[in-house]
Amino acid sequence: MGRKVILATCSLNQWALDFDGNLERILRSIAIAKSQGAKYRLGPELEICGYGCADHFYESDTLLHCFQVLRKLLESPVTQDIICDVGMPIMHHNVRYNCRVIFLNGKILLIRPKMLLANYGNNREFRWFSPWNKLRHVEEYYLPRMIQDMTGQDTVPFGDCVLSTKDTCIGSEMCAELWNPRSPHVDMGLDGVEIFTNSSASYHELRKADHRVNLVKSATTKSGGIYMFANQKGCDGDRLYYDGCATVAINGDIVAQGRQFSLDDVEVVTAILDLEDVRSYKGEHCHPHVEYEHKPCHRVKVDFSLSDCEDVYLPTHQPIEWQFHTPEEEISLGPACWLWDYLRRSGQAGFLLPLSGGVDSSSTACIVYSMCVLVCQAVRDGNTQVLEDVQRVVNDVSYTPRDPRELCRRIFTTCYMASENSSEGTRNRAKDLASQIGSSHMNLNIDMAVKGMLGIFSMVTGKCPQFRANGGSTRENLALQNVQARIRMILAYLFAQLSQWAEGKPGGLLVLGSANVDESLTGYFTKYDCSSADINPIGGISKTDLKSFLQYCVEQFQLTALKSIMAAPPTAELEPLMDGQVSQTDESDMGMTYSELSVIGRLRKISKCGPYSMFCKLIHTWREALSPLQVAAKVKHFFQMYSVNRHKMTTVTPSYHAESYGPDDNRFDLRPFLYNTRWSWQFRAIDNQVSKMEVGNDYHD
């Protein structure tokens, strides 16, 4: 009796609009699935064109090229004798849908449009697609002539339907439909569907993986079944890193797990499962006709079996415990994989980082070093694609990376840009870290350039600005800091463009930024300073998490130079030293600690708090340390800083998205950048509440 099925799901490192590369990776995943005996292969959401096409979805070319790739897939002998489930956009009745196309042996079986779109966080699917909101409704879709000529079909089923093979029933979900309170798998499960598929483009956020795993487990805990989860992986052209985790679950248990972070472009996860286990579970837990009425699913029948009569000797996969990464491991791996994708796909020869000797720039440096560790490990594991990519980056076809420090020296340049306000401590800390990771390190002094800029200003105006320590005003003090910071940005790009040329090597370097998420939130950086770069791997990570990450690097990579960096107070070193010692610290400048900023940032974005709501929450959160009046002062100070500096987010360097409270202005955190910074109505509401609390003395347990 045939009852065991071999199913394959995968994570693919697709790239938006890279139709040649995307096709090759899809075919490779199908070939691997077949070699492992699978009869059903599930791929990520919109895998043919890539999920991140954005407004290219509006273009008819994108639809055309997707169908051209689909024809290549239908024609390929690789796709024979296995049900293939691929994703692409399709226009039906002049409406664009995000679809799954399921085909077998050169024939399209059905097209299933997405019913519940993702329109939160970084997702803007309603901008490009419409949801299919016709529950249990199926129409005829007229295929383009290029597909008709190949398949011999004029029309195929299009809509909310499921696939019925000779031995089981398979229903599709897509990404956000799993997160929705009205997930389609609920009704499908009650109607006898045994295998659920989910093609996803789910991006990484710190501490998010368990949410996804719990949803997958929950989907089949309630009414039984097999759940297959496929996901995109890597950087497909923007700030997001899609973090894989291809998964197979049965009756609430995970039985197969793919990697969350990897340099492999194609990862296929297969599982052998017994349909009788599903039926036994459903028989005990699922009684749909007793509990409520529902409209049955439209079944598309196919003369094909996933199981084989000779399956008695096939061992089934058993439940496993999901292995989650710690946040420190996530920071080490996610941004490192993102940087590698960006580097190899940008055609550049490496990275340049202004290394100040502080926590932020050191974190960026450690992520690059982690990337080098991953590259060397991938080459040792036999990943030929990574080897080809690294040979192209270093312009040496005979090169094989073995030592991360040696690879770091070839592709990573660090630069300490000293001024008269820099301390010997930060210089030495930067030098020591560069030595331990192996980067090509430079020391240079910017005083000559600063004096030249100020000389031009003095020549034109007859005025010579002074630091506050030397009797200058706040305006003078800030302007003098900004000149130093901006000159560092100019020099960073100069060396990034020409340092390879100076050594007789081809190519340029990508400039890396190192402003953390909390500094972006408050605008505690100079517009067009060293925070202005090509990309920033830590721009979505909090200072608190970065400190924990550096401690992890001390232990994981034996980078002992980080100990002194973590012990030093964070400072911009843009004001004059006092007796040779740093007189300026970040937290003093900002008027609040980094830990306080993390709390405020989460309330602003995740809890959707304005000034008054934030105050009402923080008087309880901080009651042990601050009075209501002090809380009010903190909240007002933050919103004033935030609103005065919000304009900086319109030009901030593209950053790796890692935090759910990030202030990225591109599409995640959409706000004005010209505010009434007095917040008169809101602050008055806070003041009134403080007065009531002081009079009534009602600030108690």
C-alpha cells in the first residue's frame, strides 16, 4: 500500500530581475529534489522574477519574461515526473496577482493567486497586486500563446482551488496567509487537505525566527497535516535579508529544518512522511461537519501519485528540536551574508571602513570578518559558486581562500582618520582590532583638510569660528564638529575609489557605514559624515545588541582587542581633548542613555506611541528611577531631537533591516521630515498630566 511521500521544499538566493540566474537556481533545486526521490517540489514566493522587483512589477516586461522563464521550465527534462510549484506575477482580467503556478510533465495543473496580501512592515504588496477575494471560486485563465503552443492547453484553472492526486490532496498558502487570523489552511484542513504548502519571502528580523516556527507548528497541531515552508534567501537587491529556514512539519512537529543563514544559493530540504500518520491524527482531532458548515474546496484532479507501492522500507523523518540562533549569532551571520551578496553582485573589489576604535565601527569590522570566515568555510565545504565569486572579487582565478585574516587583507581596508581632537586610545584600539582581523589598515590625519576648509570660510567672512571649549558659541561648536565629520566622508570615498588604482589593482571599494539604529532614531550623527556610505550592516541594530555582539566576537573569534573598545565610553571625538583625555561622550550629548533610547524607540514604532502615550507608559516603566517630571523631560527631549533631525533619514545610508523599531525612511517607517518641533498640544497634554499627578499624588502602586 502506497502511503509514504517524499516532499521537497527549498530556500533560493534569488535576485530581482535576474531571470537567467533565477531560472538556473530553480532548475538546480528541482534536480536536487528529484535526486532525493521527491515527487513534489515547492519554491519561494515570486521566485521566477524575485520578490523585490518593487515597481518593476508594473512593467509588462516583467510579466513577459516570467512567462518566458515558465516556458523554459515546462520544456526542461529536469521538471519531468515531479510536481513543480513555482511563483510569478500574472495578469488576469487586467488585474495583477501574486501567483503560484503548479505544473507536471509539461502541463499546467492550476494557478493559485494570493488571497491575503502582506501590507505591513517592509511589505507593500497592495501597491503592485490585488488579492483574490473570491473564496472557493475558480475561473478559466487563458494562457499566453507562447505557453499554449508548448502545453497544448488554451485555459487552466485560476483561483482558490486545491490539487487532488491519486493518493492525497495538496493546498497552497503564500507567506502572509500563514500569519493571518483567517489562514486558508484552517478551512482546507477541515475539508480533507492533507499537505499544505507555503511559498514565502520572509525577511530576517532579530528574534523573529521562533514566531515563524511556532506558526508552522500551530498550522498542523490544530487539525493535522503536513506543512511545507519555502523561503527566499539572501539579499535580492535592497535592505532586506531573506533568511531561509525551509521547513517541513507534520501534526505539529518539525521534522526537517533548513539553515537560516548560508552562502549556498540553493538549499533543498526533503522529508519522507507517512500519510497514514496524518489521517490518524485528523481522525481524532478533526470533525468539520459536526463543528460547522463550510464550503468545500474546488479540487483539480491529476493522474499522479506522490507515493509508491514499494515504500515499506522507507524510513520516515522523526520530530526534531528547532535549533535557534542567539541574537549575537544572528548579528554575526545575517549582515555578513547580506554583505557577501552585495559585494559579489555589485562587481566591486572589497570594502573600505572608517574605523574609529569605537563600538559601532568595530561592529561593522567584525561583521566583515565574520563574512570572511563564512566564505572560507563555504570554500572548504566545496561550494564552487562561492569560490568563483571570491576569485572574481579579488581578480585572481588561481586564488583559494583558506584563512579569514588573509582574505580580509585582500578585500577589506580600514582607515583611522585622526584629528587634533583624537585620542591615542582610540587610535591604538583601531590599530589593534585591524591587526587581529587582518584588514589592510591606514592611519591618516585630517587636520590639514580641516584647516583648509576653515581657511576658505575665514577668507570670505573674516570670521574664525571657535570650539565651545575655547569660548565659541553652540553654533560654532557644532559647525566645527561637522566640518571634521564631513571631511572624513569625502576622504573615505576618495580612498575607496583610488586606493585600488594606487596599488595597480582594478575595481573600487564599497564604503561601509557604522551608525546604529538608536543614533539614526535621534539623528545623533552629522548629515553626510561617515554615516554616509554605500551600505551599512549595523544601521538596524541597537547599541545594546552591538555591545553583546562584540562580546560574542571576543569568545567566538578570539578578538581580544574588542575588550578595551567595549570598556571605553562611546565618543565622537569631535571636540578638543581636556588634558589629553576625551571630554565628549555620546550619551552626554544625546541627553539619555542608549538603553533608554531602545525603550523609547520600541514604544514609538512598535507600540505606536506619540509623546503623550509614551509618557503614560514610561511613568510606570521607569517609576523606580525617575519621577513623572523627569520622565516628561526625557520624552520631550527625545521628540524634539527626533523631529529636528528627522530630515537626516531621507539621505541616510541603506542599512540592513534587523529591528522592528528601525526608523528607515525608505519604506519601513514613513513619517514627515518637517515637523513643528514645539509639539505644543502634545507637550501640554503631558504637562497637564504631570500637574494632576503632583496635586493628587496618585503616582503610587
